[in-house]
Amino acid sequence: MLVLERSKALHAVGQLGNIPFFDFPLAWQAILANRTIYLASRLLSKVSKLMCTLIVGHKGELDATLGHLSVSEYLIVCSTLAHMLFFMFRQNKTEFIPAQHYRNWQDTIKNMFLAVAVAKANGVEHFYWFLNTNKRLEQLFGIC
């Protein structure tokens, strides 16, 4: 299972967005194309941070003791990621993310919303995200 390694990688990429543009060398800042590269890397950082949050269930560091997200907070993160991926995929097609990986993320997020709706309709009091799985989620992490 590569879940921990994937989470660590997503978390590390997510931290790149915290570096201000003016912390880069002046010669690098002077090149106009580097501003676009910087903005693209910040966007990738935001997407990676959202993906990591969905996987580990809380914001911040991987080993944080802040407590897990509530169901509504989790669905807000899901919605934000789904919309960002949608617009990025529509603009860049497979240059940003492979089509199957994009579909896996979108289907997994859709499944989370559906599972919450079914749980509410059936009167389930406690919802545990790690029990909400499907074949695509298992493929996403290379489990099967």
C-alpha cells in the first residue's frame, strides 16, 4: 500500500505554494516567463494540498492532532478540489493530469457526496470516511 508515501508526496508539493515569489533570486524573478511558472506551481500546490487533506482527513501537517474534519468541512474540501480539477482539466486536458486519474478523483468525490446523502437518509449517526471505499479509490492508491 502506497497511501503514506503518496500522502507525503502530495503534502510536500502542497508546501511549495508557501514560498513567496520574492524569495526567489532576482535574476530568476526578472524572467517574465518565470512568473507564469510560479503561478502554475502555486495552483499545483493548492490542488496537492486539497488532495492530501482528503486522504488524511485533516488540514495541516500529516501527523497533526488538530482533529479530523467534520463531514461538512470534508465536503467543502471535496467540492473545492472537484471544481479546481474540472476547470484545470477543461483548459489543459491531459497535460495537467491523466484522464483516468482525473476521472478517478471526480468519481471518488461524487461517491463521497452520494454516501453522505444515503447515510443521512438512513439515519446513520456517525460517518467514517475510511469505510467509504470503492474500486476507483483502491485503484487510485494501487491497492488492487
